[in-house]
Amino acid sequence: MSLLEVKNCTIRYQNGTSAVNNVSFSVEKGEIVSLVGESGSGKTTMVRAILGLLPPGGKVTEGEIILDGRNLLSLSEREQEELRGKDIAMIFQDVGASMDPIKLIKSQYVEAIRTHERISREESYDKATDMLKRMHLTDANRVMASYPFELSGGMKQRVGIAMGMTAQPKLLLADEPTSALDVTIQAQVVHELRELRDKYGATIILVTHNMGVASYLSDKIGVMKTSQMVEFGTRDEIIIDPKEQYTKDLIDAVPKMGGNRFAR
Amino acid sequence: MPDNAVLLEIKNVSKEFPVKKKKLYAVSDVSFTLSRGETLGLVGESGCGKSTIAKMIAGSLPVTSGSITLDGVEYTHMKKKEFAKFRRSIQMVFQDPLSSFSPRMRIGTYLCEPRVNYDHVSKDEAMAEAEELLAKVGLPAEFLMRYPHELSGGQLQRVAIARAIAISPKILICDEATGALDVSIQNQIAKLLVELVEENNIGCLFIGHDLALVRSVTQRVAIMYLGRIVEFLDSETLQEEYMHPYTEALLDSIFDVHCDQDEDIKLLAGEAPSPLVVHNGCPFAQRCEYCTEQCRYQLPELSHVNGTHYVACFNPLKR
Ligand SMILES: Nc1ncnc2c1ncn2[C@@H]1O[C@H](COP(=O)(O)OP(=O)(O)OP(=O)(O)O)[C@@H](O)[C@H]1O
Ligand code: SF4
Ligand SMILES: [Mg+2]
């Protein structure tokens, strides 16, 4: 059985247009699956629906989302709340912006752990520093004693991943986790995501517009265009042997270091 | 091909910001020229001073020292009134298209504004030109009547470019102008820019994070680190000829679509040092794997390699 199964999912916003139209795909345990495709094609809407946090007015009108045998769409608000952070965690594009600017990392992190686990502050602190070290933030105590603005973008993003992973969720959703970062820092974050899977068996769904990152990290890739999944397959099926014209165009459009230049 | 006449000259430009009784060295001693029909790329990590340079060229931020000359006229120390006539020659396009539009202004009005304001042409005349401008950037005339929220990000960015060229600027600065767009639209915008620069023989400064993209639309690329330009490269041969260790780190950080999944990622160690501290040595020293004793106390100057290639490093990579 797959860890996650999305079956014929249609998601609509208030104005009636479907943001996701009859989308199906599945994710096995320990896999990294990327969703790529044009902006506004429904990638973020799709992962938000899995998290159970669609923006106001958004609703899954058809289909099923099944995690570990449980249909997420039939859960109560409370049950969903419990699932978030514990079974499913999400990292956003700009973690820094979702942090409380006037609170130390320490108190934000410890608080986040204690909403899901009944353990002492001390234990939470240790757990947090342990996770930060796994994210290669070697000076974990200094990071804990910092305000968000005192950390660089890459450090904040790694803190965000650490926070998301502390409860060892079954599924980690990452929406453009590197697109606000510099290329050198992006490489660090990609490295951490890869290690989470290789060393700790994490299952990850990644939304990204960086085809290179998707190609490096993914076991499977889903290509979305105007609310539909036009192609879903293994990394090699999509990158090396794409069937759909849209996928081919997308791969061709990626600027490549050795590629042709437009300028003369 | 760029015409060799120098259009814009930046000479020893520095910018310091006062921050809590300290000085933040945002840009230090930067010099370069831009010719007609030429696009220069500016690449480097967040906070290294790219936008600060752009703003100084556009005249929206005064320089701390140094000079900027356009068509032989030095304008860094001009009076406000005098500069007002100058300002139109330098136009900018920014990353987030939607934020530079006012939500209740129709696209047509937005496109007419600069011509009406600067050249006092009639509304009708400006509107006719606006239609031509839209055609130039590949959009239908019916967009004149639309509001910003009715356009996609890529379409808005085209409109922003159309407005920037409406008053025939000599210099166009694109600061992360395609950063928020998906690759296919990014590609269209890149092609459009190259065409406009060629057709109108303007000079263009193209700022971005994606070295592969920047390379594709430029003739030369300047690599920046902590307020300084550390290498100038020819875009065509960049990958074969780079010599600076930071350029190498940038290239190592690119994920190619056809990459090998089993290959380890080469990571750049550490974080960029604080721009609040004066560094005596090479700004890259703490993170550089080729760093030697000399690098810690002496600043490497940009030196000529050949052609348009310059590098600031004591131990440049041999190739
Ligand atoms: N008005 C200001 N006051 C004080 N410091 C500033 C100001 N504007 C910029 N800085 C600082 O100057 C340095 C250079 O900033 P700049 O915006 O030029 O970077 P950038 O290269 O454009 O970065 P990015 O890629 O993130 O856009 C940074 O350390 C920044 O924090
Ligand atoms: S001057 Fe020294 S520290 Fe600086 S980039 Fe060159 S080798 Fe590295
Ligand atoms: Mg900038």
C-alpha cells in the first residue's frame, strides 16, 4: 500500500473554477516526489489540500486523499489538527516570514514541540538542538539563542526544516523551500533534504519551479499545467524520456550552463 | 554586436550605509562600463550589493564616493532639478511585477503615463503608441483596457518592460526581473529583452541569481561578492575560463536538469561575513579552500587576464 494516495482529486475555489482538476498520484514510503509546472497550475493548492489547510473558500469537491489507509477528507477539524505537525509537516517558501520576529528561536521551537508532545522544556530543548545539528547547524545553542533576523536565509530555512522534522512526520511537504535562497544556500538545503530521506527514511513531496532541483532529488515527478497533472512518472521517465509535449517544452526551457545563448 | 562606444561608465563607486553608529559597506570600489547594445550580467549572493549598484545608477540612491557617467555626462553629483531631465534615460524593471502597478489603473493608462509626463504628448497619441508598445512585447491591443489583476505574472512583466522602453531610455536595468516567473515564461522574457536591447541599441544591466539564465542574455558577466566585483567574464566562454574560487562555488551549486543523482553536491562552507566589518584581506578568505596567508591581510585587486576577463584573486584557478 502506498503511504499517500491522491485519487481523482478536484479542488475548487469560491468562484467555481477548479484549481486542481481530477488529479491522481501516489507516493511510496521513503520516496521524494516533486510537483513541477507552470505558475498558477495548482501545485500549492494540491499540497495544501493534503495538509488540510486550503485557503478560505477552497474545497476538495471530488476525490479522495488517503494517508496510510485513512481518508483525510473525512476527518474532523480536531483530527486534522492533530495530524498536522505530527503525521504531516510543511515547510514554506519563506520560513523566515512565518517566524515570530520578536521571539527567540528557542522559545518558538520548544513551544512547537510541546504542542504535540508531552515532554518537559529541557527535553524539548535537547530534541531541538539534536535536530538542528542533523541539519548541519553545528552551533545549535547559538542558533537557539538567536532572533530570526540574526540568522541568514539559509539558516532560517534549515531551522524550518528541522522544526518540521522533529516530530518525525510520515510525510513532509515542502513548497518552494529553496526558491527564496541563493544558489549556494539552495545547494545546502537540497543536501539536507536528500539526507533526510537517505539517512532517516523521510517521505517528501516537493513543489518547485527549479527543474534541476527536482531532477536531482526526485524518485518521481508530476508535471502540472492549468490545474491538471499532464504527466506523472519516475524521474527518468519525465526528465530523460518525457511523453507529453508540455513536459518536453518545460525541460527545453530550463537555462543550461553549456546551452545556447540568446544574446549575440 | 555591441557597438564599442561606451555609454555608461561607473568609476570607483562605493556605498556605505550608516547602521547603528557603524558603517555598512554595501558596495566597495566598483568600476565597469556598458556599451550601446550590450547587456552586462551581475550575479552574486543575496545582500552582496547588486540592487544597491542598480539604485545608484538609476539615481535613486546617492553614491558615497566615485562617479557615474552617461554619454560623457557625470550625473552623480547633479542637482535634483538638473537630474530630473536625466532620469528618463535610465529605466528599471523589478522582480515582483504586481507590486509596481497600482491596482486601479488600466494597463493603457499605465503605459501612457511616462510619455504624457515627460514629453507632454497628447493622450490620444500616447495611447496609439501604447498599442504599438504592447505589440512589441507580444501582447494584444485589448490589454490596454485591462486591470493589472487580470494579467498573469509574465504578462505583467512584459507590460513593465514596455513601459520602461516607452520613453526610449539609454539604459535598462533589470533587477531579478524574471525571478518570480516559471521557466517557460522566464525564457520568453529573456528572448524579448535581448531583442529590445539589440533593436534599440540600448545598454542593459541584468541582475540575477541564476547564472545559466544570466549568461544566456548577456555578453559579459560580473561576479560580485560582499560589495566587490571579483571577476568579469565573457558569457560565451564563462564555464571554460572562470578563475575565481567563488565563481567556481556558484557553478558547483547549479543543478542541471540532466544531472547525475548519485553525484554528491559540492557545498560552500560557512556563511558570508558581515558587511559591517572592514575586511583587510580577500572578502572570500574565510570560505575559500584555496586561501593562503597573503589572502588574509591583503586585498586582491582586479587584474586583467585577457580580452574582457578580469579576476581579483591571489591564487586564481589554473586552466
Ligand atoms: N537603505 C539601507 N540601509 C542600510 N543597509 C542597507 C540598505 N539597503 C541595503 N542595505 C544593505 O546593503 C547590502 C547590499 O544590499 P543589496 O540590496 O544591494 O543586495 P543585493 O545584492 O541586491 O541582494 P539580493 O540578491 O538579496 O537582492 C546588504 O547588506 C543590505 O542589508
Ligand atoms: S584571494 Fe585567496 S582567499 Fe581570495 S579567492 Fe583567491 S585564493 Fe581565495
Ligand atoms: Mg537585490
